[in-house]
Amino acid sequence: MYRILLALGLLVVLYFLIRRAVQKIKGRNEPERLAPGKNHMVQDPVCLVFVPRGTAITEEIGGQTYYFCSRSCAQKFQEKLAG
């Protein structure tokens, strides 16, 4: 009885290993991601409101782009970083 359970367990492990190898070969290892467009929602780091990327206020700070809902939030963020 234990031999049968052990054999079934090994078959299950073998199945998942083979499935993973086939996915890597086919190039499906990375999940599909949608390219962010203008309607993609981004979160303001100050007030935590979500705004569409196309209408957000953008500031590049330290080589990274931040998105804000308003100029006042962008100013608060820069003041917080400076202080």
C-alpha cells in the first residue's frame, strides 16, 4: 500500500516538474502584463488617491517618475523629501 502511495506522489512531482520545464521552453514563465496606457490608474503617494495616468501630474525625482493628483500633493511630496 505504501509503495502505491509513494509511486503516486512521485508521479505528481514528476508531472509538475515536466510542466514547469515545458512552460520555460515555451517562454510562458513570465506572467502576461498589460502595457500601462493613459487610462491605467496610478496612486498618488501623498493622499493615496488613484488617478488616471493620462491626467496625473508627473514629477521626476531622483530618476524615478511619480504621479500626483494635484500640484499641491507634488509640492508636499517634494517638501517631505527635502525635509
